[in-house]
Amino acid sequence: MLHQKTALRVAAPVAVLALALTACGGGEDKADAKEPAAKPEAAATPAEAASGGEMATDESAEGKVEEEDGEVTYDITAMKVDVGTEAEAQELVQDKADAKGMVLAVAHLKFTHKGGPALTSDSDAADGTSIWADGKRGALLIGAADDAPGCEDPYDVESWKTGESHTFCDSYLIPANAKEMEVRWAEEDGEPFIWKFPGQ
């Protein structure tokens, strides 16, 4: 998993459309492919919702990531989703047919280092992120959000101490007429935390 995105980014001059084309219902990893967990009957704090579930707007989830330096606990908040146009999406892929009827959606997630060792190399915290539209996972675009305003490249963050925050972004192609978007983040083999955003 480490450096997988970096290798693909370097190999292509434009964003790379994930070969799985997960908008058709496939998934790249088990964590993103699972259905959302049932919403707890009682309101749960992030610490109590360790198995995932639906989150309120601006509510943070607590998750653990096995980094090179050891297990790190993060507070994660899906801040917003920027949605582009179909023309912009077609500029980002090698075959314009792949983006027909699709738009670029860029999820902004804030990660705050809450516990565990300070990082001395790049982070895998954003690897559990995905965007879903109207119940189907979008198609991952690798490298499309690298220069988006307010986004940091997780592979450039090589020193990260407790209390510090960084905003990482993931880009997906979703249907242009999507009514509802979901940003999901999950621990490895865990149920996703889900933040809902209105469609266009």
C-alpha cells in the first residue's frame, strides 16, 4: 500500500483513472467496498463509533492507521467536496469516453494526529478515503487533486507530531447528475465512517 499512489502518479502525465472503474460497483480495497454500518441508536462520540457509521456535518471520527513509525490515532473530518464540470473531468483522463457524463469530485479531509509516535516519513492516513455518489463508489483518479487549493500531498508530509493537522484530498469521477455524495473513510478492514454532502 505504501507509495502505491506515488508510483502511479509519476508514471502518467495526466491523472490516472483507476482500472477498477469502481463506479460500476467494484472496489479497490475491502474497507471501501463494505456497506455502511447501521447508525447507532444512541448518539455516539467518535471514540464510541470505532466501527464506523454515519457522521454529522463537521463531526470528527477517530481512527487508527498503521504507519511506518507505528500505530497512530487520528481525528478525521470530511470538510467539503468540490465538484467540477464534465469538460474538466475529460481533460484529466487519457480516454475522454471514460469521463462521459461524469464530473470530478474532490473530497477534502482534515487529519489531526492525536496519539502514537511522531511520523518521520510520509503518511498512509488518506488511503482509507473514497467518494460515493447515489450509493455507488466513484472511479478513483490518482493525481488529480495534487494542486487543488487547500490540499496537501501526504507524501510531502515527512514530519508529523501529535496535535498537528493536515488536509489531504482524494479525487473521484462521479455521475454528473448525482443527488447525494458520501465521503467515506475506514480503517484497514474496518467499517467506513460516512459524511453526506448534497449533489449538484
